[in-house]
Amino acid sequence: MVKICCVCHRVKLKNSWVKGSQELEATKLSHCYCPRCYQRTMRQVQEMGRRFQPAAD
């Protein structure tokens, strides 16, 4: 099973993430986040969490 990033669609082959691959046509895919997209997404989640903090009474 080949991992593919659900954001940028890079594919994990061996120990690196690469853009697209001809090998994917007959391969089962597992969607995940590549390290770069994971970090970017987590920063966005943290920013949203800070923005929506309940108001102190």
C-alpha cells in the first residue's frame, strides 16, 4: 500500500515524498499527510484554537 498526501498529493516512496508517480495506477493508496502538510495544518488548527477561545467573564 502506498501513502499519498491528501493535501499536496505527494507520494511516499521508500523514505522520501515525491510528486506523482507512474506506479500508482495498479496500487492501493492510503491517504495521509506528508510531514510538510501536517506541520502546516497543525499550525492552522492551533491558530484557529487561539482565535476561538471563550471570552473571560
